[in-house]
Amino acid sequence: TIARSFSQELADIFRLDEPVTDEKLDQRKQNVQSQTSELEALERRIREMEERLKNNNVNKQAATQPAAAAGDAAPALSKEAQEKARSRPGTARQNQPHAPSSANMPPTPTASEDGDRDQA
């Protein structure tokens, strides 16, 4: 009985009772090959995109460097001209007073300071 149970355990572990047919094996190989080819295609697309990004970054840096050099050589605009160039009319933030901090607030009234109780 020990030999039979051991034999049964081995059969369960290695699936000896269910032999894998050549058809199933071929199907699994085809699945693996198709997934491998899909993976390779995706990796190739990723590499192409990375190259395009690198080229775009290099082109942007090359385009901004001469513009920055030209900007340094150009005469400086007055402060008022810079302000006008920076914001569109009607979109600038209006100067608003800041909310008072707790140090600038009056003390909170206590029960003895509350004058509304006597009038009710």
C-alpha cells in the first residue's frame, strides 16, 4: 500500500495519468512563439519611441539655445514692457489683502464679554 500511494503521488506530481499529446505541445509552442513575436514587436516600438523622444529633446535644446543666446544679445526691455508682454489684459491677479493672521486678530469674547445675552 505504501508503494501504491507513493506511485499515486508521483503520478499526480508529474501528471503521468494524463499524457500530454503532441497536439497540445504544438499548440503551446505556437502560443509561446506568437507571444514572443508580439513582445519583440512591442519592444521594437518602444525603442523607436524612445529614439524619437531623444531626437525631439535634442532638437528642442538646439532650438532654445540659439534663441536664448539671441535674447541675451537683444537690448533689455523696460520693466513696464516686460509686464505687458507677460500677461493679457484682464487676466492678471488683482492685489488682494492677505487674511489676518492669528497674531493680528482680536481676542475671542468670553461669556462675561458677550453683550447679547442680556438683550434676549
